[in-house]
Amino acid sequence: MVCELTEGLPDFAVRTAKGSQRGADGRYIPKSDMLLNWLIIGRPSAGSSIDSRHDSNDRHTDWSALMDGSTFRWINRLADRTGWAQPLFKANAAYGIVAFAVLLLAGYITGRQRAELTVVAASVWAAIAAMVALGIGQIIGSAVGRARPYEAMTNVHLLVDKTTDFSFPSDHATVAGAVAVGLIFANRRLGIAASVLAALMAFTRVYVGAHYPADVLAGLLLGGLVATAGWFVIVPILTRIGRWLCTTPLRPLVTRAPRPQLTT
């Protein structure tokens, strides 16, 4: 079937044709749609063509694109009806990431003051996880090659400067997801606060016209998965390093407690 693109839906065939393949109906299949199709219906088996698989599952692709584009349009159009909130969302989109750095520092300081090496290690890992997830996201972004909403759609209310990088996944949401989940392991209260801010950041990036909903959801998921994996693999290693540091002149980096009061 041929999807009739209406106002408010991304014109994928025109905007993201570069690096894509043509389907059986003559339309371009963006790399982002091809990847999503593989995740939903499985990668084409040897000897089968992408064209035939896309043709037989065309309704899947059209439905997912419809939902993502329509949800983006609905959120983005809130900017018209909430002019009073635009400065707040613009500020959060540009500088909200600083709040996550503050929460990370708070988690580290709290663990150090209480002589809880695991909390210190978890806070340090949350910061590292954000960078690791961001690097993985860059690789995924290059592979998927999804265009930004303002490049693929008309009448987008763009409240931030345009960028040249890819849309999927969202870098801001990736960092936010990693910090939020990492801090939940380190300090539940700080983790809950970071989770609320992460959800707000994800919504903000769609509100200002920078990302599709799927972009920010993927970013949150990616960051959260990296942080969770590191809790089981990396944090125990960092905790052992912290114990060793307690026997060196660098002890003040991980705890303020005298040696007898040190706990794990």
C-alpha cells in the first residue's frame, strides 16, 4: 500500500532518502524505518529481499511512522497554546542537563560524607555511564541516520537552534536516563528526583521541536540499560578501588570517616 502523507507526518521519502533503499512500491525506505522493522519483525533471512519484506509489512511501517509523527505534532503544537511556558522549556532544553551534574555531585558528596563506598562508586559510575551511553548512541545514530523533525516535517515549532547531528536516539535523553537510573542505585531520593527531571527533559526535547517521541524514549532506555549493566559489573570493581584508595593518601577522595568507622 502507498501511505498518503498528510500534514503533520514526516516526509521520509523525500527528506531521508540518502543512504536508504527503494521498496517494492517505489518508495524510499529510510534506514531508521528499516532498523525499526528489523526490531519488530526480524531481520530478513538469507535469500530474502528487503523490498519484499517491507512490502508485506508496509502497514507496520506506516502505522509506526504515523504514531510517532502524530504524537510529535501534538506535543510540539502545545508551544502555540502555552506561550507563557516557552522560555522555561527553552531554558530546560539548553541548560537542564546541568541539573543532572548537580545531582551526581550531590550523590558523590553524600556517599563520601557517610563513608558509604558503594554509594560513592555508584555515583561515579552514573557519570561514567552517561558518557558510555552517549558514545553508544552516537554509533547508533550514525547507523540509523534519522533526520530531525524540522528537516522531515513542515510547520515545526522549533524553539532551539538547528543541529547537524542525527535525531535517533536523543543525546539529552540518553544522558538523563543513565544518570537517573544510576542514581536510583546510589541514592533513591536523588534517583527519583533525577527520574522526574529525565522525563521532563524527554518531553522538553519534543516540545521544542528537536526530537520525535521515539528518539527520546530510545535515549532513556539506552542510558538506563547501560547504567543498570554497570551496577552489576562496574560498581563492584569501583567499590574495591575505593577500598584500596582508603589505604592511600587519596583516602579523602572517597570518604571523610576515620578508618574505624569505614563501612561498605
